Amino acid sequence: MKQLHAKKKIEIIIEQIMADKVIETLEKAGAKGYSIVRKVSGKGNRGIRRGGPLPDVFGNVMIVAIVSEPVAEELLRVADGMLRDTAGIVYVSDVQVLRADHF
């Protein structure tokens, strides 16, 4: 089996209107890339989210990045303050990647 490398997977579900700010934070913290999943719906402590009449503005997106532990720590520090006044959630998972230089 090929050598795998430990990384952190960050998943951020946030209102579309906040996506640019989150992406800027990812880039400043050192993330080499990310994926965006648009039109995320679900139910949480703020009720059911389906996007409403303007899903491109008021809908949710999920931003996913695979990063090193130091980058993950910086993202969590910044995200904690950013999410105090808006709907959003952050998940962190341990993952193994094949090509560490991509992350």
C-alpha cells in the first residue's frame, strides 16, 4: 500500500452571502485549495434551510478544504469569531491523503 499522510478535512456550511469571506480566510490561513457545494439544505437549530426565493443569495453553501493541522487551527480560531453573528457550522475530521504536496 502507498504511504498516506495525515491531514484535516474542514467542512464549513455557511450562508452564501458569507462564502467570499470564508474563502478569503481559507486562503489567508494557507489552504492550497477548496471545493464549494452550492444549494445545501437541511435542518438545524435555526430550522429548515432550503434557500428560499433567492437561493443564490440566501441559500447555504458547503466549503470543503483538506489542510495541515496548523492551518486547521488557524481556520478554527478565525471561524469561531466569524460565526458568532451568523448561521454556520464547522466540522473537522482526520483524513489520510495519498499526495501530501497537494494539500
